[in-house]
Amino acid sequence: MARTARIERKTKETDIVLSVNLDGAGRAEVDTGVGFFDHMLTLLARHAGLDLEIKAQGDLHVDQHHTVEDTGICLGQAVREALGDKAGIRRYGQCTLPMEETLVSTAIDLGGRAYFVWHVDMPAAKVGQFDSELVADFWQAFAANALCNLHVNLHYGRNTHHVAEGVFKATARALRMAVESDPRLTDVPSTKGTL
């Protein structure tokens, strides 16, 4: 059965159409109007091994916040929907990833409860025109809507671009592990019998 989902979200601030295939080949067709964010989403698709299509129009004349946060909401909803009852998945994933001088660790639990822990101090407020604090806002929105525990820790890093990229890549790799099929289990990975 295909693990896919399509989410449409339209508000007075944003208009987003997002599709995800959890069993894809890492392909991305992304257009949010925010160049650095598109770069991060493309990395996310590649390293999570999922196919991702996003078309987002937002109130960029105000700032980038609504576009970035609402995309996180949509991606979280799409991942949750695509997983269905979560039978046979690994559920947990983790990755410690180097990005040149930067080292980031991410751990994820797709257990049906939202919790977000962010221990990442961005070295600079901006990467080009991108507000670096929006990286946290994106992942918080994702965790709240995917209903997952997501813990992200920066061990060290000097370059803000590398820190953001390390976060996206490490989280992508952790997500890839968590959504993978577990060949030893076919039921829901919980003693409760449901997630």
C-alpha cells in the first residue's frame, strides 16, 4: 500500500499544496518563494528518502514566518496521514550528523504524542535573507502536527548555514529510520496496541 498524502492549507496568510511519498527516491519539487528554505526542503527530501512536492504562496511582503511555519504544519500532517496506523514501522529514529565544523544530533519518536526539544543556538540571526530562528519554528510545527517527539541538539558549530543544514539533514535521516519497515514486527510498535 502506498504511503502517500496530499495536504492543502489555505489561510489569509498562506496557500500551500504539499504531497509526500514516504517510499520515494528523494525527489523534490519545491517552490515556497524562500530560496534558502527551498534548499533545506530539497535536502530533507533527499536525506529522508521521500518524494516531496510543495507549492507555497505566502505573505512574504510581511516576512517569511507564516510560509515557513505553515509548511511545517502541512508536512507534519502529511507524514502522519501517510503513516496510517503505523503498523510495521520502526517508530524511533536517530542520527548524529557532521556538517563540516558542525555536529548535530536528532532523535524522533513517531509515537502519537507531540513534544519538541530544541537545543540549537544559531550563530547568526540571518542566512542571506532567511531568518535563522525559523528553522526551530518549522520543526516545532512539524512535530506538533506529525504528533511526534522531536529532540534536536547542536553539539557545536560556527557557520549558521552549516548549522541549519546539519539540522535538516540529521532530522531527515532520523525520520527515514523511524518510518522504515521493521522486518521483525508487523503490528503497531507499542504495547498499547495503537499509536
